[in-house]
Amino acid sequence: MKCFDNFTDSIWVIFYGNLLLLFCSLFYLIWWIVSFRPDSPGGAIGVFSIIAALIAGVVAITLMSTGILSLSFISKGLPVKFILIGGAVLFVVLLLVTNMAFHRIVTSELIIMHIWAALELSAVAVLYGTGRFGSGRATALGALVGIATVVGLICYVLYYRLDGMSSYWDGMVPLITDSFVMAVFLGVLAVS
């Protein structure tokens, strides 16, 4: 089994974008650990981590979008526009449901979860549509993204209902779950 076999520029861009998303998630996790721990001041490590997460996230979104757009012209799979439209509609629905039904204060995490899921699913779709992923790998990765998104949404709704250390740990679960999914995605892409 050879890694990185026949990678095109577009596949490398998606790979590096996903790797930067993984770093973004890990820096965000470090920020969360040092800044949100009860009775913790956060300090310089927290500031550095959130700035690193922001920079890595913006560059990752740019890279992944570029790679996805490039491959979407030759992809014979599900058009990315359907994923993006579905993600936008789902975001609005969940924004209303979490706010009105669960009385959850709206925070940036909701949009971050949707952007992440849309990027990952779009990457899976174009990699499947170009033949890079078979149906089994595409289905497994899509399912992992879906599971991670549902876990994130559950934690998002529960966060303000929990106290102290429980909310602190709850905030870490989506970051750890998403990091795991991105690591699996990178591994699958490397050997595909």
C-alpha cells in the first residue's frame, strides 16, 4: 500500500486544508482547556491558541474550498451546491430549533459546526465523484461526519444546561470527535 499515490494538486490542497482544519481544532481544544477550566485565568497560552486556531481555520477553509471547487468541475458525483444549500437550510432550521425549542443562546459554534460539516461532506463528494474514494470509503467518511455533527449539536444544546466541570468537559467532546474524524479522513485520503 503506497501513501499519497497519484495525488494531483487539487487533492494535495484538500489534504493540506484538512490537515490545517485538524490543527485548528487542536488549537481550539487547547484554548478551551486553558481558558474555560473553572478557576483558570487562561493566560498567554490561551490567547496564542485561539489566534493560531483562527489563522489555521481561515487558511484551511480557503484551501479546502479551492480544492473542492477545482475537483467539482470534473466530479461525476453529488454536486457540491446541493451540499451547501442543504447545509445552509439545516443551519437556519437548527438555529431556530436550538434557540426557540431549547432556549439555547446562539454562539459561533453552531455556524462553525455547519461550515466544518459542509467542507468535509463536499470534499468526500468530489473525491468520490472523481473516483478517488470508492463508495465504501465515501459512505464511511460521510457517516463519521454526520455522527460528529450530531454529537456536536447535542453538546451545543447541553452546554448551558450543565454546571462547572460538566460544561467544561461537554465543550471538549465535539472538538475531540471532529479531530478524530479529520485524522481518519487524512489517513483514508493518504492511502486511497
